Amino acid sequence: MKRTLFHRMKVAIKAKIRFLFFALFSLAVVFFSAACNNTAPLPIAVFTGEWSPYISQSSDGISSGAGGAYGITSDVVTATLREMNYEPDYQFRQWSVIENLINEKKIHSAFPFVKAVSREDSFCFSEPIGQSVEVLFYNKQNGDDNIESIGARHLGVVQGYEYDQFVNSTFARRTSFPNETEAFRALIKGEIDLLPADRQVAFQILEHHFLKDKHRVGIISGFEKANDLYLVMPSKGPKGKQGRCDIDFLDRFNAALKTIDEKGILSSIQNRYQRHFESNRQVQLMAAPGFPFIIGVTEEYQHADIRDKETPTFIIPQGTRAVVVEWNDRFFNSGQFGIDEEIQGKTKVRILEGPLKDRVVWVPNIFVTMAR
């Protein structure tokens, strides 16, 4: 009887010891997992260059400036790297220098770059981190807005930039510049006739460096190219070669990019910058004496007389809000004023509301008022 009781007590004690050991082990696993998930982020150097509003060393009043960089693509890359438990340290260089460093395999990664045939063997690309819209700026004193006759004109390009195939194959005369600011200075002075550039980047440069002279340049109609932007890494060999890229890092970067998209972080960044850009260029379209209806036209009729019955027009609701894409010259240049003449002068806008929401149209200047 005593042996049986002693045996039972012994079994119970062993069970309690096993339970205590299991509990302590489980607690240790929880603490270990928590410690792994809260490890300090790893520093990572990422190379980039000045290209505001996508990336800049100057504060833009919108982004955090993490890693010493501001701009929409820097915010996207920062959020993605932090999702991977990295903390970026952005290293700014000239774009031509960065491209050489990639070709020589001396850096880990860089952004934002566009894809090009010339980069297929030396670059490995992430999923897109943003988009750029390339347009063609021209000096209004050296030529007109006619894409059919631009081949003989003098083109400016920036060292380290890749341009659309149309640009690369059309112009025989070209001059290279170390950066876009110098290129736009040459365009304004008439030293070159044309300059391809991202539309948003160009607006920033013209408004910050050439505010009094920006009316001297316009945008060629009929040429607009959207380009995806990427984070890039050096390749180890020609395209198609097994193991030519750091697949592990690219896969983790792409997975993290997808995660911040699913979390709504990506759209939050994009909306923040869009609101900031639009707030500086918002207008309201209002009717004028003699014109009870607001009229707009498409690009092909931007120079047409809206009073001509043969001109197809849109009717735009009174008070519609819009964002200016390109101001008409008459807002910058003084001259003789006449109602009839000003009816023909038009400003390019993107409609923000109503039945034409998101459509780009040309509206006579007399309908354009500043938003309140």
C-alpha cells in the first residue's frame, strides 16, 4: 500500500517536472522569437542622384528625409527596405558616375532607373517603384510646336540618362550636359532647341531656377512616353546567365514592395505627393461675360477657334476644379490685350471632378481662375 502511494507520488512529481520544463521551453521560444523579430535594422548604402520630386537631398516638406533623401521614390524605397528590416543610407552621385559604379560592380544597389537595351547585360531590375513621364521641351523662339519638323533641330541630353528610342534615333545634332539644370539653362538661352525631360522634374527645375524665363519653353505636342522606374543591382554576367543577379535580395525586395502595397502604405505615399503637387496648380473654371458655358477642346483643336461651329467642344460645368498641366504664354508675357485674341489662347488642364474627371483638355484663358 505504501509502495503504491509512493509510486503515485513519484509519477506525479515527474509529470509536474515535465510540465514545468515544457512551459519554460515554450516561454524561451516566445522570447527568442520576439528577440529575432525586434533585431536592430541593418544599415544599407543605396546610391542615387538628384532628380526632384522623385529623389532629392533638399527637403520637400512632404517626406521624412530618412537616410538623407527626400522625394516620392525615396519614400517608396525606404518603406520597402524597412519592411525588409534595413535602414537606408542614401549616397548621392552624378547619374553617369552611378552607372559606371554599377557597370564596375562596385555598389550594391541604386535607383531610380528606367529599363533600356543598353542596360540589359549590366543591370538587374526590381519590380517598378514608380513611373516617370518623358516629354520634349522646346525653345519657342527657335522653333514651333511641330513634331514633324524637329529632326533637324539641336537636341540637348544629360550624361547618364537613357532616353526614348524615338529621341535616340531622330536627332543628328546633340550636346551633352552634366545635369538637367545646365541643360535647361542652355535651352532657355537658345543654345539648344530641344530637351527631353520628365515633366514633373522639369516643372521643379523651371520654377526653382528659371521662374522669370520658363515661359520661353514649351512642350512638343504628340510626344509623351511613360516609363517605369526601378531599383537596380549590378549583374554578374549577360542576361539569361544562371545566377547573374542577387536573386535573394531582389526577391525579398519585391515581396516587401508587394507587402507595403497591400498594407496601403504605397497608395498613402502616392496620394500625399499628388495632393501636394496639385495644391500648387489648382484652378477653378468659371464662365465669362458673353460665354455662359465653359468650353474645352482636345489636343488636336488647341489652336482652333471655339466659336467655329466646325470645332468639336466639351461643355464643362460651372466652377469645376482642375489642375494646370501647362499654362498659356499670356500668363507670363505682357502684350496688347483683346477679348477676341484671348479666346484663342488656351491653358492645358486636367479636370478633377464631374463628367470629364481625369480628362486632359484645353480651355480658353478667360475661363481660368485661381482656386480658393
